[in-house]
Amino acid sequence: MSHAPGLTGLPRGVKVLLGCLPGIAAAVALVLCAYGVERAAETSAVPAPSREAAAYTAPRPPIVSRAAWTAGTTHEQPPPRYDDEVVAVFIHHTDSPNDYDCAEAPAGIRNVYEGQTAGRDWDDIGYNFVVDRCGTIYEGRAGGTGRPVTGAHTQGFNHRTAGIAALGTFTAGVPVPPAMERAIAELAAWKLGLSGTDPRSDVRLVSSNGASRYAAGSTAVLPALAGHSDGYMTSCPGAALQARLPAIRQRAAELQGRRPGARPQEDSRIAGSSGQRDEGRRGQQGGEQQGEQSGEQHGE
């Protein structure tokens, strides 16, 4: 059985229908049908949008409420401020003693809080989270652990980031407790997973303050899991903890279900203040003075 020119590859039912139509009508129908077949082939060749990023999440680790360390404080707490998401975390140390019992950690965090609110007139503790030497994670700045609370921990880069502080001092030669390191990785994996961010990747952050390492308004390419010193001129989080960040990044990525050793790509999103000024002091441009003002206490 012979086929009319141009009918090869069309469904049999379509061939029969075209054979019953007069010349011009059949030609028009043939063109329309062929176009439809071609479009269907093109559509089937295009892969479905990847849902890979959404799959790379990690469970929320146990987090102790800030009520555990705010008992007895009298500071009036203003409403928290929020960003749209968290695409990077900055690791700090509190530059406080290491020889505490873990049951004393709430008192240690309260001392940091009082030093920042009473001593510097900040509106709250600057860090979003504090991790003690036993690996207990404490809620820091108020606003909700699962929400993108604007912190006051890294001058110039407080927007769309979270500050995680290791309770203690981790200068060169000081061992970082394995439990603390694991907890930081678990916390970073969960927090960055909420935005689909690979902890091993680099992200683009817009500086909001020229007192940082980058001019105000400029775009900096920084690790998604960065040390405080990556964004500001400081020795925080200490040479010992800074040296552990590559291992913490890898562990956090694995907790998100990412393949070990896979080469992460730079996140193309540009996260920053979009003209916002860092905030923190009551009624002032506080965050502009916060987050490593002069290399003083509490990892600042």
C-alpha cells in the first residue's frame, strides 16, 4: 500500500482522515497535523524542571528556646525584623571562657546578651543561634528559629544571613569540641536547606556597609557557610574554628543528602539589603555599628 507524500510517520487514523478530504483541505490539514506532531516531539524532548534543590533539605535539630537564658533579664525587647530567606550563615565565636560546664551555658549566653544590650545598647543579642561545647543549640535573637530573622552579627551582611556563634574562644591551637562542630553542621544544613542552598557553594551577597570588607552596595562572592572574618576585618571565629569550616561545610552538605565530593556551583541569586541599612540599635542604624565594630568582646 502506497502512502501520500508527507504522510509517513503520522498515526493511521490521521492518514485515513486525510485520504477522505479534497486536495486543498487535505494539504492544510496535513500542515496543521505535522506542526502538532513536531511540537509534541519538541515538548517531550524538553526535560521537566528540576526539583533537585527542593530535595536537598535536612531535619531541624533540637533547639532550646531563648527562654532558657533570658530568665531574669529586664531588657525591653522590640519587635524582630525579617528578610525573605536565609542563603548564607556566618560562624562566630563569643570570645568568652571555654571552661564552663554545659549546665552553665545559659548563664554564659546571658552574659553575652547583657554585654551587647546593656554595654552597647543593642536591641537584642546579635547572633541568631548559640552552640555550646556539648553541642546544645540555643535560640539567640528573637523572632522564631524557622524564620529569616535579620540578625546583627556581621557588619554589612546581616540581611538574608544567619549568625551561629560557638560559645567560647577558638583561637589557634584550641580544640573545637566534636559535639559543637556536629551541632553547627546540623544547624547550618537545616537553615540553608530551607532556601535550597548548598553549604559548600559560594553565594553573592550585597554589602550594606562600607565598614565591612566590601564597599556599601557592592556584590561580594562569599562562602554560603562563612566565617565572620570572610565578611569583616576580624579574627573571629578564631583560627581553630575557621580551620574546621571546610569539614563543617562537607558534613552539612551530606546531611542535606548531597553527594560527597560533588562540585557545588555558585548560587546565581544575589542576596543583600536592596538598599536597606543594617539595623540593631534602638531607634538608630544599629546594625551598622554592630557585628564586629572594633574587634572587641563577644566575637565582635
